[in-house]
Amino acid sequence: MIELREVSKRLGGRQILDGMTLAVPKGMNFVLMGPSGSGKSVTLKHVIGILRPDSGSVQVDGQEVPAMGRTQLMALRRRMGYLFQNGALINWLSVEDNVALPLREHGRLGRDETRDRVHEVLRMVRMDHAAAQYPPSISGGMRLRTGLARALVTKPEYVLYDEPNAGLDPIISKQIHELIVEVRDQLGVTGLIVTHSRACAVQCGDRIGILDQGRLGIEGTVDELVHSEHPLARAFLHGGTD
Amino acid sequence: MSVLTAVGRQLGARIDAAGYVVDLLLRSGLALHRLPRRIRFTLDMAFNAGVRSLPVTLVVAAFAGAILAMQTGIELRRFGDTAILGTITALSMCREMGPFITGVILAATVGSSMAAEVGTMNVSDEVAALEVMSVDPVDYLVVPRVVALAVMCPTLTVLSNLVGIYGGSVIAEHNLGVSPDLYWISAREALTSSGTALPKEVYVGLFKAVVFGIAVSIVSCASGLRASGGALGVGLAVQAAVRNSVILIIVLGFIVTWFFYFLAG
């Protein structure tokens, strides 16, 4: 379980998080919405230990993340995947090598096992055909799917998705949403998804929380929020398809 | 905001940046033992650095040697002592000009490219992606670049020295009337008369080149790793990398010369 309690964080002279409290139970996709600059990505970076809170508590499975040393943090990160907005692939590595990177760096598998595991996740995200290609020559959707494969290759318990459909057309976005749901349902992975997209929230989420002034302004199941008259819910979840 | 506050802030930012460079240097030193895992990447980096900067280094070195011979020769001719032109050109190239020229050109070509590469990776979350995969960016990105330049800078310096001395010989022969034999004999004697395997001028020059290679790569990577704010931030990082590298090359060049010729004798 991912748990944030009363987390506050000030960055660049601005209060980004101000008493943020959030709980993501295991096996669930939790969608975090909010305006640009409201602290959604900052929340993810606290969970993975890239940022430390000024005050408050960030826990994963009962372990306090900010208190972790380097070794503990590395161990935690091996249990987590992180899908960045644009995939954040290394440009000089092929799709296959990008996905293999975390396995090779930590030397946990032999060469053949690594290759098998890499192709297994590439097949899952429908990228097996492009394994030899390089990031600059593939589309945004393919980069995201490769990023997702890289996040999944270590068999994580949690995946943090940072704007998984930013800049994608609705068809490719839908494919990404289906993959996120598949990851939860078939692999039992817990997801924390940061998005602006109503479609992403409704299709991928079990619960939705909407950030307002550095903390959750409203939280509930997808059904509750879609039908809520709360101004935040109306602003983010009512209306068009996206 | 008062002037004093603004100056204080600027000073604080500079000290912070300098501290980051020193920290990165130390962390790179501590991560050196993992270099064998990155040997292929390091060799690629070294090859690229060499290929990218070799033509311009050689052209500049040839002209620097020629200028050196010309300027010195004009004065020596007044005293009728052009016989020592080869000695002066060879010593100046090996001790100062060769490493300096190579360092500055590496800063402008390879250092700027390093800052741009690492900076772009930083602003597009690739460095953060390495961190969340528990891959140390210093070990993965910085150490291979530092080792590549620490090897390539002295290698290019040797070539610069040779080409610079040759550039001087052309001027000596055609403009100052010094016979090629005399020029090359005096140059060779200057570089072999110390009785040691490597004359002091050569090893001090090569040591400087290693220091410059490390300085350029660390400063460039540090600028890239601190880049923020998209393309504009990357541009500023490149600018800072080249500016700070050139300043460091001049300051470190002075310190190394002072150390070997005045402090250590």
C-alpha cells in the first residue's frame, strides 16, 4: 500500500503540496488529477524517493520512504516501475536494450533469461516487432509502450504512471489505457496514475483523487466522482470524452 | 532587492555550482571501479571525442605553432639568435600551447556536446528514469565521459605538439631563414636533453592535458545535470559548460605550471 500523510513540499519558492494525504490500496489503480503545476508529478516523485517532503510521511508497505538509505531505496525502486510522460527512453539504446537496462544493470538474470523476459514484456505491450528500433525513429505511442515494458520488466508490485497519454491521439491513448488495465488485472500490479485526461481516469481508475491547493480536494470511486456535483469533479470529469 | 542581496545571491549560486562540480568529481572517482562494465561506451565516447575534435585541433595547433615561431623569430632575428627557435617553439608547444589549445577545443566541441546531451536527458526525465531504475547517473553517464576525455585530451595534445612544432618549422624555414635541420635538431635536443625518459616539459604538458580533460568533462556533465527548463535551460547549460571549462583550463594551467616549476622545483 502507498500512503502519504500530511505531506508538504515547497519548490522554487512555491508551496506545491500542503498537507497532502493519500492512500492507494494494493491491486488498485488510483488516478490523481489536478491542474498543471498542482503537484501531481511531485507526489509521484515523493513515492519513489526522488523528492523528500518538507514535512509529513510517505510510506510504501509501511516503510517510511524519506527515511530510507541508498540501499533500501534501491530495493524499493526495484519493486516499482515508473512510466514517464514521454517514455524517457535512452536514445542511443535500441527498444530491446532500453527494456533490458534495469535487468542488466542489476545483473539478476543471465543473458538468455534477460532476452526472454524482455521479449515477454515487449509482446505484452505489442512492441516485439520493433525491438531493434531506436527511440528517435518510433512514434510517441510506441515510446510510451516501450517505457511501460521497461517499467514492467522487473515484475514490479507498483507502477507509477506520469501522464501516460500526454500528446497522444485518442486511438493510441485508448490502447495505452487498455494496457494499464491489463497490467492491473493480469499482473496484479498496483497503479498510481497522474493524468489530466477524463478518458484515462474513467477507463483505468478504480478510485480518483483531484488535487486542489496542494492536497486532495475530493476523492472517491470513479462512479461517485463522475456523478458528483462537486466543482472539482465537474471541472475534471464532466463533459466531453477527454 | 538591495544590491548587496543580489550580489549575495549570485555568489551563493556560484558557490553552490562549484560545490556541485567538486561533489561530482568525488562521486565519479568513487564510481571508477565500475568502469569495466562501461568500457565499450567509454571507448565509443573516446572515439567520438577524438574524431570530432581532431581536424580542428590540428589546424589550430599548426597555426599556433606558426604564430609562436613567427613572434619569437622576429625578436630572435634582431639578436641574430634564430638557431634556438626550434627549442623555444618545441618547449612552448609541449608545456603550454599544446595542452591549452587541445583543452579549449575539447571544451568547445566535445564539452558543449556533453552538456547538451546530458542536459537534454535531464530535462526530458531520462536522468530521473535512470534513478528510478536504481542506476546511478554518475556511474552510467559521467564516468565514461570523464575517462574518455582524460585519455583523449593527452592523446590529442601529443598530436597538437607535433603539428604545432611542424607549423613553426614552416615559418622558420620560409620566413626566418632557419634551416629545417637546425630547427629540428634544436627542437629534438630541447625535448631529450633532460636525461629522463620523458622531459619535464612533456610530462608537465601531458599532466595538464589529463587535468584539462577531467575538468572539461566534469564541468560539462555538471552543467547538463543541473539543466532545467527545456531547450532554453539546455542552451544555458551549454553556455555555462564552455565558459566555465575555459576559465578552469586557464586557472588550472597556471596552477599546474606554478606547482611544477616554482613549488616542486
